[in-house]
Amino acid sequence: MEASSEASQKGVPQWLIPLRTVVFGRQNERLEFIMDSYFKLPPEGRTAALAGGFVVGVLVLVGLVGVYIAALGGLQGKLDDAFEASNKLRESHTAYAMNKQKFTDLESKLEQASQNLVLISVLETKAKELGLATSGFPPQLPTIDLPAGNPLADKYQNAKVEFRVNNVSLKKITDYVIAIESTPHMLRVGSLKVKSLYQNKLYFDATFEVEGTVAKR
């Protein structure tokens, strides 16, 4: 009997042998019992047994297919989530690289703009080039620290200076604004107040507020 059992197990994968033993018995005694019980049934019983076995088989097959489909759907969902996370990571990396390049460019421009910058001297020089007389400059350049979280706060400060240009035409005022904002120092006219003169309506007094970024001393 053992020889026949060993012969019957030839060609069967090793991992399937324990399952086969559980289902059919060590020497197929469960299978033989089922077959004997089946042949002892009357014809009607055999038909009912076959029908019941067929129904059970179909239900088991449907259950296995349902489990497989559910597992496949779960796997597909995980794959979709993984692809979405990968795409977001790729987009974040691209955005980070772009922002880093912009920051590097800005830092380079600021370094060039603030190099040897003496703000009041630049404003006075541009005014003289246009034949304008300036007044009201503060004795010391007012500066404001950048916010603590700003990555440039260790190197740079904001500067803001207010001064006046008297008895000047609107064209000269416009030319002066353009001259200030055209310098390589990245200056900006943040505020401009123009006051007309009573004795001459063609000339004005102008108060400028110019902002820039300077290196920390």
C-alpha cells in the first residue's frame, strides 16, 4: 500500500502533498470512503449528490473568483496610489529645482545690485545728471531687517530714504523716476508726492521715497 501511495505521489509538486493528504487522507482513505458512500446511494441520491457537488463547486469557484477580483482591485488601488505619489514627488522635485534656481538668480542679482551701493550718493548723482537740486536726505541711511524666516536676512537689509526735489517740471520728475529705477541697483520709487507751486503752475515740489536692498555692514 505504501508503495502504491509513493507511486501515486510521483509527479505531484512537494508543496501540494500536505494539502492532498489533508483532503484525501494519507492513503486516500477519505476519497475511498466518499466513493463507497456515493455508490451505496440509490440513483436518485447519486443524482442529488452530483447536483449538490456541482452547486458547491460552482459556489466555491465564484467565491474564489470574487476573492481574486477583490484582491486584484485592492492591488490596482495601491498601484494607483503609488503612481499618484510618484507623480506628486516628481512635480515637487521639479518645482523645488525651479524655485531653487530662481532663488539663486535673485541672490546673484542682489549681490551685484548691492555691491558698492551707497544709496544716497546714487540718488544725488542721478539728480545732478538731470540738473535737479535735492534736499532733505537723512544724515544716516534708514534700514530695516528682513523677516527672520527670509533666507537672505543674514546678508541683506531693506533701505528706505525720503528726500525732496524742488521747483521741477513734471517731465523732469518722470525722467528722474525712470533714471532711479533703471540703475543696476534694483531701486524702486515706493512713493511720490507732487505739490504744485502757487507762483508757477508749470513747476512742482516733489517728495520721493526710494526703496532698495543693501548689504549688511
